[in-house]
Amino acid sequence: MPPLRKLSSAVLTAAGIAAAAASELPEAFHTELKTLFPEYGSVTRTGRGVCSIRSADGRELGRLYLELAPESEKTTGYNGPIEVALAVRGDRTVGVLIGKNRETPGFMRHVVRRGLLKQWNGATLSEVGDRPVDAVTGATMSSNAIITDVRRLAADHQKSASGTVPEPR
């Protein structure tokens, strides 16, 4: 294959992988990213569990940290695991995002309205695990699952950045 064809093939493959990674994200993540980052245009996977949040013109706005733990290791809410992600601008958390879950929608709205997800705003990844966070009365199991998994997510990404996280099983 000629060098130019190899290069364009590699570029198309990389673009396809990035597009696939963005389409794998729950629609709720895209919706919340549009709220947190008014100039939001897209996300591009840049590493294991890390996406670059970009504007429509390609400028990086922040990063989205996804869970690294397998489904079997996630904390269970009332009706099962709750997918979470951390949106970061610079080195500070700007939002916790809730993805796929089987919780009762009313309980999840209650958790959001009571401000659980905002309690980490302004924290660095290293501060997320140590920040005191209060569970929401009336949705304790869901709250505790979110709290535990947000802390695990932050710790996993800190370890990953330092090279101490083993590869996924």
C-alpha cells in the first residue's frame, strides 16, 4: 500500500474509533455536557476512560473521566449499578454526570435536586476522594452508590496517571 494511502487509512481508522467512543457515551452525558460547557461540540476518547471535551471548532474545553471498574465491581444502588463520570475544566471538577442506571426516575431527580452531584464541584481529582459528601435522605442507597463510585473513579484515574493501575481484566 502506498504511504499516503496508509496514512489516510490510519486517519480514517482513528476518526472512526473517536466517533465510536463518542457514540458509546449515554445520551444523558451529552445533554449534561452541553449544560456544563455551553460551547460543547463533541467528545473524543484520548485514553483509557478519558475523553477530551471539545467545542464545535475543535478547541479543548475540558476532560471527561469515565469509570474504569468493571460492572461487577460497581456499587449497587437500589435497583443496580449507576454509571457516573466526572467532567473537569482545567484541574477542577465542574460536574458529576449520571449515565445508565435502573433507579426509579423520581429517586434520581430527588438526588439531583438535593445537590448531591454538585458537592464535588471545584475539587481536583485528588480532593474528590477526601471531600465530605452527604447522602440524600430518601435515596440513601442510590446516593451511597454514586458517592462510592465517584470516589473510586477519581482514585482509579489518579492511579492510572501515576502508572499504578493494572490493565483491565
